[in-house]
Amino acid sequence: MAAHFYSVVWIDHRDARISHFNAAADETVLLQSKQTGLHAQHRAHVAGAGHQGVDTEFFARVAHELAHSGALMITGPGTAKSELKNYLASHYPVMESRVSALTTLDHPKDAEILKIAREHFKSQDPMYAKRP
């Protein structure tokens, strides 16, 4: 992998699309959860009914992929993005401190995710264009 300072993660409970990038180049990695991805049936008045819980093994693989990122943006359509941020806070607090945005995005294409992330970091980091 080339040296990229920035990373953006689009995540739901099935997939994580991670793009590492700088001002000139990018590369994207796809990670998939080993859980079935099927929605559990909700049953009223039963504790925990309808909830599969957090796939910590999946989040650990995502965190490993993000280990060398200098600045992070986490996006996605549902709760997985917040769950990932909470996982990072409890297991990798230094990495969690690098998260500069938590943004809701439905199901954009990789190029759209990258465009949004580039604009975000360009506005947040005046050195963006000068980084390798």
C-alpha cells in the first residue's frame, strides 16, 4: 500500500469500504462481515430481541486496516458508523481521536464517497494539497 494520510470508511453491518488517499492518489479495500447480514426478527417485550449485537471481529479487521491513517472520516447509512466509532474509542482511543467526521451517507458509489471525503479534508486541513 502506498503512503496515504487520509482514510474514509463507508460501513454498514455487512461491508466496509475503506479508501486510503492523499491529494493525488487513492486505493480502496473491501472488508465483509462474517455474520449472515440477515435481519433478526423483532419480538416485542423480549430483551435483546431483534438485535444481533456488534460484530467485534469485523470492527477489529476494519481498525487493523485503518491503523496507519492519520485522519479518518466514517460514513454509512445506519448505526454501524457510530458502533465503529464507539469500538475505536474503547479499543483504540488514539485512532478514535483521529476521526474528524461521522457522516450519514446512504449507498453512494466509491467515487462519490472519495469526492466527499476529499472535500471534507480539504476544508479541514490547509496542508491537504501539500501532503504526499
